[in-house]
Amino acid sequence: MPPSDLDGGLPPGGAPGQCGFGPCPVCSEDRQMSSPCFLQAGHGGDHRCAQGDVWEQADPGAAPQRKFCGSKCPEPGCGKTCTRQFIHETPHMCPLGHTW
């Protein structure tokens, strides 16, 4: 498999007109890839890689930060939030192990 196929098929730093922020923290930490943001340069908000992961990064020199779900646990008295990745399949899960 060509190396470009292992990294979302994008050249290092992205493509012309592409945001290129990153690397995606999920890809670099979990998949040993350095996928850049594939959204249009100058977009607002969160960054997204070709694998579908989402992260926050204020500027190109800032460290990319994973974005987590953050949905509030409905368990009475818990008050914790879901610690799974921003985009995930059900169920949600808080640090205390409650699922919903």
C-alpha cells in the first residue's frame, strides 16, 4: 500500500486551498498517521480530518486538542460528562462508568 494511502491520501500539510491545520490528534496518537484538516482554508470552528475525527486548534503553531463528546450524564447526582470522542457510536460513557 503506498504511504499516501496510510495518511488519508493527502500530501503533507494538505492541499492548495485546504486548511492543513493539524495533525489530527486522534490519527497521530491512535493510528500513527499525521492527517491534516481537510476543510477549506479559513473555515471557522472545529477541524476535521479525512478519517472523520474532530479537533480544536487555535492557530497552526498551537497543539491540536482532541474534542470530546461532553454530553451530560443523566444519572442523578453524577454531574460528569461523556469522555468518548466527539463523534462516536452509542452509548455515551462518563468517567464513573455510567452509560446512556
